[in-house]
Amino acid sequence: MFKLKSSLSACSLALAAVFATAPAHAQVSGDVIRIGFITDLSGLYADIDGPAGAEAIRMAVADAGGNVAGKKVEVLVADHQNKPDVAAAKAREWFDTQGVDMLVGGTNSGTNLAMAKVAQEKKRLFISIGAATSALTNEQCSPYTVHYAYDTTALAKGTGNAVVKAGGKTWFFLTADYAFGTQLQTDTTKVVEAAGGKVLGSVRHPLSASDFSSFLLQAQQSKAQILGLANAGGDTINSVKAANEFGITKTMKLAGLLMFINDVHSLGLKATQGMYLTDSWYWNRDAETRAWSRKFFEKFKRMPSSIQAGDYSATLQYLAAVKATGSDDSDKVLAQMKKTKINDVYAKGGWIRDDGTMVHDMYLMQVKSPDKSTEPWDYYNIVETFKGEAAWTTKSETKCATWK
Amino acid sequence: MQVFLSQLMLGLVNGSFYAMLSLGLAVIFGLLGIVNFAHGALYMLGAYAAYIGLERFGINYWVALVVAPIVIGALGVVIERLFLRHLYKIDPIYGLLLTFGLALIAEGVLRYSFGVSGQTYEKPELLSGATDLGFMVLPDYRAWVVVASLVVCLGTWFLIERTRLGATLRAGTENPALVQAFGINVPLMVTLTYAGGAGLAALAGVLAAPVIQVTPLMGSSLIIIVFAVVVIGGMGSILGSIITGLALGLVEGLTKVFYPEASSIVVFVIMAIVLMVRPAGLFGKEA
Amino acid sequence: MADGQAIPVAPIAHPAASTAQLSRLGLAVGLAILVLAPFIGLYPVFIMTALCYAIFACAFNLLLGYTGLLSFGHAAYFATAAYMCGWLVRSAGLPPELGIVAGVATSALLGLVVGFIAIRRQGIYFAMTTLALAEMAYFVFLQWRSVTGGEDGLQGVPRGKLLGTIPLAGAPHDKLFGVLPIPDDVVMYFVVLAVFVAVFLFIRRIVHSPYGQVLKAIRENEPRAVSLGYDVDRYKLLAFVLSTAIAGLAGALKSIVLGFASLSDAHWSVSGEVVLMTLLGGMGTFAGPVIGAFTIIGLQNLLSDRVGEWVTVIIGAIFVVCVIAFRRGFVGELLAWLQRRKRQ
């Protein structure tokens, strides 16, 4: 016996549901330039990029005039919740139904790798800013991916070398258990061993772990000199706090392999003074950065991180390229961006290489002691500048199949 | 040896939380027959009650230890009266599904209000030191957690299994009509029992707040493990859940020494084994 | 404790012959809409995703609605097949149809193992057992990084060529009859639709077969079924394995459609969602799970951009409302209403 009566009404209901909720195919963008931004809006990376990063993109659109090449510019923002499948699905939907012309990748390497694949499939420009994994320009390089701000190779070459030179020869890694953490650990291990150091062991923690105590005890057992924190954002903050709580800092020195100014702010100078870190930008670097950062500060009551500055710069450069070519076609715009030098508040003399890396200066910084800090957010001394290609993967090291 | 002892120590701390939470679950299931999937959410709400109490009202930790369970207990009264009351006569699956829905609501609202990454709740002054035990440095606060949970757990067990009130409670849920005939207000008792379980969860939340981040997800990550503890201990047995909770914390700590990656599954492996060998759980009453 | 008590479901309606014709029309209309969907501007990837979850929900309903067993860890089978299929198609270069078959086989095997352990228990204990074993599966996926990719998930599963000849990505022509624009994914879409229809008919066949009648008897009154001489455990185990196999089919299909298998697929919240889809649509009905799936997926899609966090709250609220006041679900309530009307 059929339950078909139910099926009749069922199908009508299904139909209604489908119509009500299914997104429709949009026209591929003719009149509007759409920039899509997918990042962690509410999780452990929300401060270093997050909603303020979206605002930075909007600031760039406003500074470019709001209209470019006769077309309006629109910004779409979504939260990937640190889930690569959510990021990939959203990117795909935006490309298919919303006519998004350019995708900006926020924090979390796993999600950026997923988005890069989708962008490559759909042949649209993808600028990864918040993610660190060097895989984006090596094993997973693509003609449509630009890795704009920083990567794990630069972090390793910067901080790794500095710490070993300062005497930290034996290392133990506390690693975030996903693409970023493992890549950072791999890259830093290479640098440490090349500099004559030794890695005694490592332990992985789940992303956004709440309790680091058992991992830290394992680190302490290794008797290494340096505890390398291959994690970021909230995880780094909590690791440092717990390390202090359990007296780890009495026997080991902490090396924060990826730290942003927001993390230092959270932890305070007392807990972080003397720590080395590598970053692509500092708000207090020169007069131009200071002026722009004050504008940002007025909106958010905190200084911009290097990622947020990167969001701004990438958007500005993209819109400039659209203006120059008069088109929002990804191939044309990308070719134009590769021809143009990048000179703005973020980078001077930056340029996009064939493997997708945006080559620019990186800085080795050291956290000031509390007595040396003259104003809120004045946290760093710039110790060394890695000019041009110094910090990045070289052609002999690269694993990118198309960059020879 | 050092490694062994220090991980065991940490395991004991975790075990205390397992014991307290599974105790509340066992009380509610054993006495009311409700599989309270909202237990993790109540725990999380207790932690947030303490956090909000501190930030908005200046209520310090020690006061929060008393206030938060009362507030969340009151919430428990509301939940029981409004929703659970209707579900006693039908399949217990519905109780599970309803409380599951309530947990999602609580988590969603808190996520919206506070984001996912969590808030810091500072330890009280009195307990912010640490003692060097030789094999590790143990923060005083964690020692306090162990002591406090043991006291609460044993106190609750005593109340339910050894006092007149507890006996009335147990009788009332086994045979409500008869007990009601004696003039005892059974529905009120049932409501208060649920509220009591909720209060216990909230207390665990306040105790946990300074140790882990206060985040809306703290309940959902713990609830599955706590269920496993209750199933291993025997779903109706109060003493069973206390002992199993502590034991499991220790076993987890041990696993971290030899095979850290497996520490998260060891609970379930044990549960699978127990279910095959002694389906009612180690201390369970069901045949 | 109401251990072995059956879960109350919608009354089984026995409509008259005239309504059977109406209903056949309804099915045809529904099918026609799904066939036309990509050409009338609906996003095929969304509908394919919903269809995969509809298959999943139908599989779950076979177990809950028709056999009376609540498995609270069904996501494990969905995810297992997704990972197995995805990995074989991506890393071993298997064609999609073989990947799907392998995925289904793996889920069925896992179902056999779990079922064997859990079947002896009743009601809530059965549910908790399945939940805990599913959690074990989750952690295995998390740890077995080399195959599953851990937190990063298994990415880049290609669509490949069905039977070695039909490419599943893209579309064969640009325009249908030179007029209607054909969207990408159209070939994949019809493959998914065909599988869905096949599963739907297959489940109806099972339910209406003698085997299905025994399952219903077990659900209504297990002790009596035992006393009649049926090996109840064997029937339940077979139902369980069938259910997990079909859930696996949904997962494997999904991994090919979206090119992705991830930890989210194995999370217990997915197990909860499939319960909700079935409950909301109507347990023990055929179309119920389909409607429930489309509703929930549609809701998540509609709301995630606008109200983000509130999606969880709304799903939770639907759970609460369903349990308190809407236990028979859309289709069940509809059937009950129709029956009341007939009596008047």
C-alpha cells in the first residue's frame, strides 16, 4: 500500500521548500565588481583578522572611490568557522551564483588550501592573506593563487634563525594539529637543524584546545631549551598563560613562531618581553603606517595587525589593477597585478612572483620590556629587516611544479 | 616516573569534573528516567553565570560558587515544569531529543553573545599560587578542584543513598502514586531533583571556569565523554558514576603517558568492552 | 523504564484507490520539478547536497521509523563512506562508481560490527552505544591524518568519469535545444537524482515486502514477534546494516558532489540533524525524511549568511517544538488530519 497521499503533499511541500531556499543562478557579474572575504569571524582567530579585516577591505574600497572602471564595488563576507568544507562550499556557491570576481582568504591555512582549489577550478583570482602555510606557493601552488602577507617559510627563517643564534639549540614543539601547525613545525625544524640545532620532540594539540597542561608537561619532560609554539591566536595566548602557570617558563624559553600584536596585547609585556617574532608589518614602522593606523584605531580602539593591513593593501592593489585593465576578468587583472610594483602603506617595492608569493620585506622584531614602551601598543623593536626575496622560498627550494 | 605521576595528577583533576558531571546525569537519569542531554549546556551556563556575575555585578568567585548553582537550578525548575513534565509517560528517546534541542539553543544564544573563542575567568586570589610537588608544579587551584568535587560528590551520594530525604526521593520515583498517598508532593520533588542535578552541573561549571576557557562550546565537548562515563558506571548508579568518573580521569592520564593520541578514545573503548561484558554497566542495577 | 517500548509513530494510513491515483500524480509532479530544477534557475549543487542528505535521512528512517531503533551515531557511516570513496577516487584513481560501491561496502561493514555489539541492548542503551561507537570513529578519523587529512579534511576529490566515459564535471553542451542555458554540474545532478529515486523506490520495496512486515511487527511488539518464532536479533541486524549501507551511499555520493570529506561529516551534531530531519518530516513515512532534509538544509543555507549563530538556536527550537507538539512531523500530521477529515 502506498503512502502516496502523503507523497503528494510531500512533494508540494518539498517544492515549496526548494523554491524558497535554493539560491538562484545569478548573472555572471557584468556590472558589479564583487569581492568575497571568507575568514574566521567568531573563533580563535577573530581578533587578528575577523570582522576588523572585513572593515579594512571596505576601507580600501572607499579609498579607491567605491566605483572602479564604471562599476560599483561590493564586498561579501562569510564565516568559515575554521572548517575547510564550509569555506570551500561558500566559495563555490559565491563563484557559481553570486558572480564573485575575487576571493580574499582570511585566517586558517586549512580553509585557504580548500578555497585555493575551488578558485583554481573556477579560474578566479584568490588572494590569501591570513593563512600561513607555505604549501599555498609550493605543493599546492596555482596560477590563480596569490599569497600576499606572510608564510611559514618566512616565519621559520626569521624567528628560527634568531633564536638558535641567541643560544637556543634544543627545541620541543607544541603544534596546532592541522595544516598550518604541521607546516610551521616542518619549516622551522629545517631551519633549526641547518643552523646547528636539534629538535628533541613534539606534541600536537587540537585546534582551539582549552587546556594545555598535559601537553606542556610532556614538553617539560623533554628537557629542551626552547619550547616552540607552532600555533596562533587564542591557542598561543593560552599556551603562554599555561606555561607560566605550571612553571614551565622557569626551565624553558618560549618561542612564539607566529605572533601578532593582538596576542602581545592580550598577554601583556611582562609575560612576553624579550620574545622574538617575525612579522610583515608594524603599525609603528613609519609616519605613513602610523597615520593609517590611527584611522583604524578610531574605528576599532585597537591597532591593526599585519593581516588587517594586508587585507587593505591587497584590495587596493586589486582595484587599481581592475581600473588599469578596465575589466574584472581574473586572467587580465592577475597579469596586470604581476606587472605592477606594490607601493602602499603595507609594502614598498613589493611584487608578485610566478609561484604566487607577494615578495616584500619581512621584519624580525623583539618585544620591548614594559619600561621601554612609550605608549599603548608600542610593543616592538625592529631588530632586523629581511629585504626582498631574503625571507621567502627560493627557486632551488621550491616544490611548486609550475615555477621553474 | 615524573611523567607518570604528573599526568596522573592532571588526570585526577579531569576525573573530578567527570565525576561531578556524571553524578548529576546519573541522579537525573536514575531518579527521573530522563537522559539529560542539556547537562553539558547547564555546566556551560554555570560557568557563564560566574563570568557574567564577575564582569557585570562584581560577584567574586566564592559567592559565585553558591549563586551560580542556584540561578541555574532555577532554570532547571523552569525546564522541568515547562517541557520535561510532558515527557515522562512516553518513550525516553523524546526526553533525549528535547534536551538535545535545549542544549543547541543555549549554545547558539551564548555563541551569538560571546563568540566562540572564549573568555578568561581569573582564579581567586587565595588559590593563585602553586606548589612544587617535586615531580611537577601543581597550581593550588587544581588541588582545590579535586578536593571540592570529592566533597560535593560524596555529599550528594550520602544525601541520596543514606538519608531519609534521599529515600523518599528514590521511593517517589519508583512508585509515585504510593508515595503521593503518604501526602508527599511528588511532582515538586521531581522538579527539585532536576533542579538539583542542574545545580550540580552549574557548580562544576564554576569550578571549571578558571581552569579552561569559558566558551559556549565547553559543554558540548564534554557531554559525550560524560555520557560514556555514566554508561560505564551503570546508568542508574550514583556511586558508580563517581567512581567511574575518577577512574576514567586516571586512565586518560595514564594513556597520555604511553600513547597520547589515544587518550580521547580510551573512554569509548572501555565503554564498548563494558557494554559487551556487563551490559548494565559496572555498578548498574538493570539486568 | 520504558526500555523495549515502541516509539509512537504516525498511524499507517490505508488510502482508497482513488487517492492512490492522486498520489501517483503527486509523485510525478515532484519528480518533474526536480528534473527541471537546474534549468529553471535553482542552484544544482544545493539541491544535490539536499538530495544526499535526503538519502541519508531515508536510510535513518528505515531504522527508526520502520524498525523502531534509534541510532544516535549515524553520522559515522555517512562519514566513513565519504572518506573511503573520496580517498579511493582521489588517491587510488578509482572511477566514481567503484568509489561509491567501496564506500557503501565499508559503511555496511562498520554497521555490521557496531550492530553486532549494540543490537542486544534496547531503547536508550542502544542509542548510547551507537553514539559512543560513533565517537570512536570520529577520533579515528581525526588521528588517521595520513588518509583523512585530520582537521583539514580530504580535499580535492575529482568528479572523474562515470563508467569511464561520462565526465561528471561540467556540462556537455552550453545550451539545451539551443535555447535553455545548461548550468555546470548538470550531468552530476542527474546522476544524483537517479540514485535518489532508486533509493526511494528500494526502501519502499523493502518496507512493503514480507521482511518489512516483520520489521513492523518487531517495532510494534517485540516480545510477541519473538514468541511467534522470529529470530528478532537477525532481523534487526539486517535492518541496521541496510540502513548504514544506504547512509554510506549518501556519504560517498556527497564526497563526489562536493569534492570533500571532512570531520564535520562525522560529528555527532550531524547525527542529531538526521534525527531532526526524520522527526520533522515524519517518522515512518516515505516522503517525511525527504521533506525534513530539504527543510533543514534549506534553512541552514538560507540563514547562514544572514543570521549565522542563530541557525543553531533555530534547529534547537525546532527540536523542542517537534518533541512537544509536532511528534508526527509534517507528513504524519498531514496524514492524521486527512484521516480525521475522512471520518467526518
